[in-house]
Amino acid sequence: MTADDHALMLVTDQLPWPPRNGITLPLFHYIEQLRQTHRVRLCLLQGEGAEDQTPWLADNTARYGPIVRLALARRSKPLRALAELAGREMLQHGWVANEPWLLASEDVQQVLVAPISAVAKWRAVRRAQPALQPRVTVAAVNDCTAAEYHYRARGSTPGSALAHVKARLDGLRAPRIAGIEAALLADCNAILLQTEADLLAMRELVGDSTARRCLLAPNGVRDEFLALLPQRREQVLFVAELSGEYAPVTDWLCTQVWPLVRAARAGAQLLVVGRGASPALQRRMATTAGVTHLSFAPDLLPVYAAAGVVWSPVFKGFGLINKTLEAMAAALPVVGGHAAFNGIPGFVDGVHGVGLPAPVATAFAEATVRLLAAGDQSRQIGEAARELVRGNFRWSRTAEVLRQALRAPPVAAPVVRATHTALAGGG
């Protein structure tokens, strides 16, 4: 094994520290695990319209050493729309690298790129510097992008009429997105996905050629969650990024679900933790009785410790849901959609959590009230959930899949145990 076999460049568009969302959480643990066996260097791809990374730059440099920072430009929206219609790039991408790059090829022989948005930016970097030819490129994309569009059209997520129209349009885009996704990942030796449902979607929607290079690498949970002693207060917890798809969901929870819970449990409290809430959503939470909003919690352990029930209102049919994993690891009962428990082998509804088929406010509230009132049942569900997660989701296991992909990129897809019903509906 040569010295280069231990040199790895982690290419991303979000700095790993602090782990503050579903993208940075796995990034942080990837780098912490891989640093045990590799010399990891961070490469930050910055683009227009992205979150400002400056507040975290100094801390990340102190943790991981000098960071390669590359700035990219973006084509105009009309040009990006035309590119998607032509099947070249997704509307949300369209990156162009106009500057000369100062990356030495010998420094980037092994590359791990995450998430999918960074894969698109890295492709622009490669176009600008054709001599850059990594020996191994691994893309950690978490989910199948085409499946996201596919399920938006078929799923039932709370939202306005306009949101449902957009979902139908996304369904029409899904086949085109699938072709673009295949081209985007064509140069990757290995592709890491979170769940078997996503692997099946990659094969069915994107194509067998892409699926043959996929490996399952689900997220893990911190050991501290598995040792947590929940206080089981009369508090409901909801953790989410509030600037995107969870914005209308949060509004639905505050206006439709939470009043029903408070009517039955007058002392109940709802804590919402998440960044990016619009002024309107902030006002909604501030004026809803019993609701407290924290834009950021530096450590979620005490937040989970104070909860009695955790909400995971996910009704999409793809992806592994970190908030569900963390709550289960903390021995807390989760109320969510069936899809909130995606990718958790052995999950039994009513034993390891409460999964609902659709976002019906009365059913969501009734399940929450029942668990707040039933101490023994809540404890039993929480403890069963913890044991299920303990046996299946560890970051050390994820790191071994990463190392396997970097050593010997797969040539065939792993066996898929899911069935075609995984693509039949949205939740």
C-alpha cells in the first residue's frame, strides 16, 4: 500500500462542524471515522446562493487543517431550465468553474464527494481541470434524487394547493432527473446510499448500470444517545431544517395537530428546533400556545433527554430519517408517518414506534396524547426502539463501508431484499 492510499480529499459544499442538519451530520462522522486510517483534507466548493460558511470556517480549519476553497459561478435560471429540458443538468445545479484551479493531481487520488449538490459542483471543477483524474471517486449521495421527485408526485405531505401543484410538476420531471442523475454519477467508482428502498429506486428509475456501483451505508447514531436516560416530561420534540420542505409541515403541526394535543393535555409543551424559519413561520410558532422555537441547539442530547415524545412527520417514500434514528436511540417513542421509519430493518409498528399512513391531524394528535399519557407504554416502545437501533446503526460500520468503497469499488450491486412495492406509493 502506497502513501497515496492513505490520502483522502473530502469534497463537500457544507462544512462538517458543527453537525447542524442532515447533510453535515454524516459529513462530520465520515471525517471523524476516516481520520483513524486516512489523512483527510477538506475541499469546500462554494457557490452562489448557498449558506454562508464563514461563521464555521475557523473552527473547521482548527479541527481539520487548511481547507481547499473553490468558488463556482452559476448559470442564469433560464439557461439552467433549458439544460434540464435537454437532459444535461438539473435546474438547481448549472455550476461553472471559471477560475484556474490549483489542485495537484497527486493530492486527489482518493476522493469522497458528498452530498449530491457537491457532486454537481465537483463535476464542474473536473471540467475546468481535465488533468485532474482521481484513482477512486466515491459519492455519498444518501438518497436517490429521481426517487425524491417520483415520490413528491405520489406522496401525501401537508402543504398548500400550490405545493401540491409543484409536486405534480416534480413528478413530470422525475424521468428527466433520472437520466441526468445517471450521467452525474457516471464517473463515480462507488455510490453510497442510505436504504434498500433507495437502492431499488436507483435501479428502477435511474438504471442498472448505476445501481451496480451502489453500496448501502446507512447513518449511525452517537454512542451518547444510546446511554441517554430520558426524563419523559410532557414535552413533544420536533427537530428539522425549517427553510425547505419542513416549513409547511411545521405550519401544519402548529395549526392542525398541536391544538388538538393541547386540548387533551393542557400542560403539554412543544419544542421545535431548527434553522431557517421564515418570518411568517417564526410568528406562527411564537403565537401558538405551548410552542417554543430554538433556531439551533449546540448539543441535542439534553434536548432529547427532556422530551416525552418525538415527532417525525415524514410521509415521503425515500431516505433514512436522522431525527427518527436519534429519538429511537434515545429510547423515546416516535410518532410519524410510515416513511419516518424508512430503512430500519425489523421495525414493527406499535412496538418500536407509531407510524401513520397519511398526514391526518386527528390521528397524529391522538397517537401523541396516548403516548404522553401512557408512561409504561411509552417506556416500552422507547426501550424496544433503542435496542433495534443499537444493533443496526453504528458509525463504525458505516466507516467500514466507506473504506471498502475506497479500497475496491464494487462492480455489482448488493442483493436487494425490498420488493417492487417500494415504488408503488409515497409513504
